[in-house]
Amino acid sequence: MSACVWAACVCGTQICYCSLSAEILLLFSGINENVYEHVSMWFTGNMKQLLVWIQRNLLKERPELFVQGDTVRPGILVLINDADWELMGELDYQLEDQDNIVFISTLHGG
Amino acid sequence: MPVLCSSCSEKRAVLKRPKTGHSLCKACFFWAFEEEVHHTIVTAKLFKPGETVGVAASGGKDSTVLAHVMKLLNQRHGYGLELMLISVDEGITGYRDDSLETVKRNQQQYDLPLKIVSYEELYGWTMDAIVKQVGLKNNCTFCGVFRRQALDRGAVMLKVDKICTGHNADDVAETVLMNVLRGDIARLRRCTAISTASEGDGVVPRCKPLKYAYEKEIVLYAYFKKLDYFSTECIYSPNAYRGYARTFLKDLESIRPSSIMDIIHSGENLSVRDGVKMPVQGTCSRCGYISSQALCKSCVLLEGLNRGLPKLGIGKHHRLHEKLLSQQPLTESEQRKLKPVDF
Ligand SMILES: [Zn+2]
Ligand SMILES: [Zn+2]
Ligand SMILES: [Zn+2]
């Protein structure tokens, strides 16, 4: 199974997709740094397990900016293959080959 | 298992609307979102044909969506408005550069005239220069006060009849909460209003066409439409108190999506008991801007900056206004209190 994990965030001139492997602070603190790579990884499990995995492996600092309890922090939108994860079973969604996951933080200035 | 659109029952739904719980496909969502803004505009009678309307453009998601939707609705429904973009350049290195570039691209994409007003030309000070003097702690006071007036001054300069801003439902709910928390009754009463009448010279009426649009939908509208926007927080200290209010609101929303509308509804229907003292609205004796004091906030801030006493506008120093107006020197102990703090 390979699923792409992306995080759309603050950077750049367009909504750009930042790899979660980069410093997570970069994603949420508004520092301008364009990172266009993404993480392709082997992963088997559901969204709940993916969040745990991200927290353990990708978030080095301040995980509270990304997760709250066992789900994403309120205010972060999750898209699974460009559809609202609320339509896809949220935490119970079973990841499939070629799935594309996007996190968009709405907690920035407008 | 893809969910089908509950409106057209043909295409795959891409989002669940927080407002209604409906699942909609892209096309049906775009239509619903736009027509709801149209409904807001028509119901509240925000504009009249022939008016020149300035869209406050920061390059951020809200104002980019606002500019896009205003342009589209003006054509679709024949509002007969003359639209233009107005941007404020605070003079913060690295912060505005990119967002102003975004606004400039928006100008081309939406084919709208753009005017950028800078703090430097309006006040003689850039935010960077102000921060050098006041330090990082208090600069958002300056940033906020100056920004509000900058839009007005820009609007007067451009002779626009109205300004519309990108405030969304989440922003309004958050402001209601903030005013309750701070006990600011005067603002609490005003903050839910969808438009403000002209409050004297130098103040252009404002309105919020996105007042009933949820942030989630604005973000997804921009995302699915691939709108060109820039997103960052002011690098000079985001308002911590507001941050807590926002987090609290988001927590409430995740349990009950209607919380945001409920709070706005509460704010709209509060009435202030007779006999509650309200600040009297007057005008600044120096610049003519609305002010409850002899000098408006930005004139006091400027005076402080120009005299090398940056703390003048921060905190309550109303007693000193008379002295400032008559150009009297301050006593040594007054000066000491207002000197910059060391950082
Ligand atoms: Zn549809
Ligand atoms: Zn600021
Ligand atoms: Zn003034």
C-alpha cells in the first residue's frame, strides 16, 4: 500500500502542499518556505492509525498543533482523494493504494 | 464507497456542509455557496446600482474568495457595481511582499483595479520601523489600529462609496465571544452588524458579504476553485487571546457545527439594558476620525512614536490628551513611564 501524505499549508503563493516530513513547525507557524516534495510511504491501516503514525514519525515538535485526542485538531480540514473526510468515515477510513491525503489548516489569518 | 451529491444525485459529493449537513458535489457546492452570498447581499441590501465598492484585499483566503465572488455575482446578477481592490502595505519585510504579489496577481485574474496604500505614505512609519521602537510585544496594537484607518483613508482617496471586507461567520462569532470575554458592551452591540453606516467624515461604510459563510466552506471553495491565495499569520505576534477564543470556538464547532451560527444569533439578539453607560462617539480633534476621546487612537500612537515615547498609545493615558493637543511638554515622570522598554 502506498499512500501519499500531504499537508496543504501556509507556504507559498498558491495553496501548496508541504511534506509532513519537513519540520512541522514550518507547517503551522507561517514561515515561508516552499516545500514541494511529498512523502510516499508504505502504510497499512486506517486514518486513525495513520494519525498515530504521523504523530510518532513525522511530528517532531508541538504535536498539539496537529492532533487533539485521537483525531486532528479542530480547524484542520482533511481531504481523502479530494473529498471531505467527513464523507469517508473519518478515522475509520481504510487507506488504499494510491490514496491522497491532504490536511489544510484553517487556523491562519485570512 | 463514494457518497453521491444530495442535490443533483449524479456526481460524487466532495464535502459535507457544516451549515446544513448536506453532501454536495463540486458544481452544486459552488452554486450553493455563491447564491447564499448573493442572498445575504440582497436581503441586507448591501449595495445600490452605480456604487463604487472597494474590496479589502489582503491576499488571504477570505478576501480572495470575496473578490472572486463579488466579481462573479456582480456579473451574474447585474448589480451594476464598480469594483476595485484596496490593499494595505504595513511595511513588514517578508510578510507583505508575498501577499502583495498575490493581490497583484488577483488584480489581473479578476481584472479589477488595485490601489495599495502604505503605512509609510499614510503615517510616515513602516511597521518594521515601529517594531524597532516599541519591540515585539505591543506592535499588534499599532498594526490593528493603523490598519483600520488605512483602509478608510485609502477608500476616501479612491472615492469609493463602500468597502467590503472578508469577515466570515467564524470571525464574527469569535468577535462576539471576545467582546463578551472583555466586557466590551459597545463593541458587542456593533460587531454583529452586517454593515456600518458612515460614521462621519473620513469613515466609509463597511459591509461583510461573507458574514454567514463558514470558514470551512471558504477554505474548500478556494481549494476546489484553485484560487490563488496567500496564507500566513502576521509575523509580529499573533494575538494570543484571540487565539484561545478561536480554539475554543473550533472545539465547540467540532461537537456541534451550528455553534457558530448560534453565537452570531445570540450576539444579534442581545439588547443592552437602559442605563448602561456607553462611550460617547465623537471625532478626533486632530484628524477628524471617529473617537471617544479627544485624540483618536492612531493619532495618540503616532504622537508617541514621533516623540520617542512609544508606550503613549498603549494602555490608558487619556489624562495626557489635553497636554498633547496643546503641544505642552510632559513632566519627567510622565516621560519615564512612556519610554520604550528594553527587550
Ligand atoms: Zn451535485
Ligand atoms: Zn500584527
Ligand atoms: Zn486622529
